[in-house]
Amino acid sequence: MSKKLNFLFEFIEAIRESNIRRVFSEPLGLLGFLLILFLVLIALFASSIAPYSPSDIDIANRLAKPSSEHLFGTDNLGRDVFSRLVFGSRIALTVPILTISFGIVLAIFFGLIAGYSSERVGNMFLVMFDIIKSFPALLFAMTIIALTGSNLFVLIIIIGITRFPAYARLIRAQTLRVKGKEYVVAAKAIGASVFKIMYKHILPNVIGPIFIQAAMDIPVVITFVAALSFLGLGVPPPTPSWGTMIKTGYSFIRIAPWMVIYGGIVLIWATLGFTLFGEALRDNLDPRLNRQR
Amino acid sequence: MFKYITRRLIVTLITVLGATIILFIIIQFLPGDPATVILGPRATPEIIEEVRAKMWLDRPVHIQLVRFLYNIVRGDLGTDVLNYMPVSTLVFNALPYTIVLAITSILIASVVGIPLGTYAAAYKNSLPDKITGLLSISMIAIPSFLAGVLFLLFFSVYLDWFPAMGGGKEGDILSQIWHLILPASSLALGWIGYIARIMRASVLEEMTEDYVRTARSKGLTLRKVIFKHVLRGALIPVIAVIGVGFGNLLGGAVITEIIFHRPGLGTLIYNAIQSRNYPIVQGGLIIAVLLYSLVNLLADLSYGFIDPRVRSD
């Protein structure tokens, strides 16, 4: 337990020593951070912010215009659009985080092996990463989900698989860089197992850049999930999700455009926030860019 | 260079083959027997047995796979289960619409993005540069399907400037162009921002070259230096990026087609999914993977041709 805590302290120390402050001193980076923070707060306190339950159906009031009673109007079942958007932020934030975490787990597993094994085996893994990367991800996800039926678990697995090669490539490259370092050789010399070397000695030293890549990927995954939901293949109803709401709004675009407008604004808010913040992170923390600064 | 091309060719081949086999496996795991799907619930067991034999469904799986691959190589993608049309005909009728949409988008994105990026670089750190930067990143952050829906709402529902659906009248070029503008621009939006940023960075890098200083000290105006010298060098990375992006654009085109009810590969596959017409889904996806891999291959090769460092990766 104390070891884990130590790791946590080291992590916090590393963050404090790093250039993270520079991220916030950039106006766009700060703006991105604030947009995300606001969104996270909304997701956390959704039940106190939303005036209605997201699933309360009120047929008498269907497709009602935005008013003081329903700030952003109601949808085709009379549900309050504002409340559904507020609750939708939960799915919008958790699905990408789970997806990317799953992708990182896959990447750590395959990336470490690819980097630590012989060049021939490593190249085979590279080819595998290339193959997965060159699938038209959206079309494949569309088909598989259409066949299995939309459910969150499948969604996370599929998108995670399509995203992991980029991280795995990074981990492999970093592993190649550190595997000849003295501390790895020393660990080998005292007889540490391959597993221990990979996870105890190499992993902590190669994982950093992954987080930057992951931060840059969050808006991509948010968009991906929203696009699938828009096609009716993402987050299954009645869970409030932005993509599904935009789809409903699209069906009623001539008589009730508010669903598309407010749903769109919220979605852009999220992707813009994460894009701005991710880029500020990359510009200030990625050691590979330091040369150019 | 030869080794690089061979490696990329092999990867492309394996990708297409791998994707095809995965597709075959997915279809194997489908709920319901294809023969039953075709014949409907009221078919007698004898008829189902007959159709199964005709479709080779009674043979072992590996034999089915070999036959499946053999048929694809011959250009036979199977038959549509509802209208008995050859899938290849359906796919190749739809394909030009998708390709035209993707090419038009990349053209729009280049025509807007390249001057925007050049301008921003020429007046680096000025107010217009900063506005362009913010605009670019905002355009990148807007998902293309959302851009499609919003464009539809403003330009077609509110302003009624452009038609909302379809691909235009057959044989009427003007009507087809008219129907192309909204989908192509919505698909291009993110790419405008992307190209503008890369162009800006590329021009800035090129401006640090010695020959630019020489030209400037010779008394050439900034405008002349940029147009006569810098642009040529700065365009190379942008062209490479456009090549790589074209594959992704095809993916985005799928949803754009669905939003604007445009004929094309995306609409074909999507509608086939809705009606459980699996041979079309399968055939459409195979062609999509093929197209996607070929475009990526071409882009990678041209990239390797332009930038020798790529080859040694």
C-alpha cells in the first residue's frame, strides 16, 4: 500500500516539476481547461442542476419551444432538452475515458512486448498495428454494432481497439529507447524476470507521452461516439446522449430546430475544450517538441 | 526505396486480406441463417436445405472462406438478397458519388485553407493571424456530421439556398453540383482548419531558409518572395497531409451522405444494415477497405518519395 502511495507522490512531484504551469499560462490552454472543468462539474452535479428528470415523458408538451419552463425546449417525447443535455455530459465524458483507458491497457501490453522483443517480432507487431489502423474504423464499428446491437460495452471495446495502435507505437518507440539503459541492464543482471523488467522498470519510464496522446484523443473519441449515436448505433436509448439527441433533432429539424442547435453547441463545447487543452499540453509537455521551442 | 515500397505493398495486401477474413467471420456469427433470412419465416425445410446447398452453406467453414475469397478476386461480391442484383453493380454505381464528394471536399479545403495559412504566416502574430488560428482550431473541433446537420439547418431549412437532400438529377451536371455544395463544404470544414495550420507552419519554416533572406535583401517584396519562392517548397508537406487525410475523409463522407440523403457507398451500406441485407454490407465494406488501403498506400508512397526520412522508419 505504501509503495502505491509513494508512486502517487512521485507522480504529483513529477507534475509539479514539469511544465504544467505553462499550460495554464497560455490563454487557449486555460480556456480549454475551464471549458472541461465546467463540463465535469455539470456532469458531477447533474441531478441538482437539471430541473427535470432526463427520462420524464410529457406527451402533451412534446416539441415545445424553448421557454422559461423548458429552457432549451422539449423533444419528441416531451422530455426536457436542457436536463437531457446536462445528464448527457456524464455519458459524453465517461465513454471516452473508459475507451481510451482500455486502449492504453491494450497498448501497454502489446507495445511493451513489441519494444522489448527481437527486431523481427517487433516488426511483426508493427505490421499488426498498421493493419488495425488502416481499417475504416467508423464503417467497421457501424457494421459490428449493427450486428451485435448497440450496447455500451461493445462500443467501448470496438473504439478502444481502433485507437490503441497509435499508443502502442509510442510505447514501443519509448521502450526501444530505454531498454538498453543501465537500470534495465542492471535489473536483468540481478536476475529480474522479463515480466518484472517490463512492468516495473520500463513501463514507468515510457508511459508519460501516452497521456498527452490520450488527451489529444479524447475529442476524437467524443466525436466518434456522437457520430455512432447519431446513426442510432451508439449509446442505446433511453440513456441521454448528445449524439442521439442531435439525431432526434435532425429528424425534426424543420419544426423543432432547438434540439440540433443546443445539442450541437454542447458537443462543440466539449470537443473544443479538450482540443485546446490537449494541444496546450502537447506544446508544453511533450519532450519531443522541446527542440523546436 | 524499393524495400519501403515492398513493405508497404505487403502491409496493404495483408490489411485487405485480414479485413476480408474478419468480415467473413463476422457474417458467420450473424444471428439467423442467411438462407432463412432470404426465404423468410414461411419457407419449408426442403427449400431452405436447397438454398443452403446452393449458397455452399452446408460445406465446412474453411471451404466457404476459400470460395468467398476466390469470388472476390473474380470480382463477384455476391447477390443482394432482396432484389437479386449483383452487389458489385450496386457498389460501383454508388462509388463515384462518394469519390466525387471526397475530392470536392478536399478541393474546397485546399482552396480556402492554403491561402488562409499563407496569409497567417506572412503576418505572423498579427491580429488576423490570431483570429485565423482560433478559427482553424474551432473548425477542427466541429465534428463533420454536426457541421452537416447545422449547414442543413441554416443554408437549407432557414435560408433555403441549397437543396436538403439527394444527389441531383441524373445527367444534369448543374443540379448535381448544386446538390454537392452543402455536403462537400460541411465535410471540408475541419480540413480547412487543418490545412491552414499546416500551411502556416510550413510557410514559417520555409521562410527561415537562406534563399528567402537573399531574395528579401535583393529588394523583393514579401508578397513576391512568398508567391515566387516560398509557396513551392511549403506546399509539399501540405500535399502529403492531404493524401493521408483523404482516407479519413472517405470515412467522414459516410455520415455526410446519410445526413444529406445522397447516394454513395455510405448510404448504401447504412441502408443495407437497416434492412439486414448482409451481402451488400459485406461487399460494400470490402470495397471500402480496398479503397481506403489503396489511398493510404498511395499517400504513404508519395510521402516517402517527398521525405526520405519516412522510408527508414
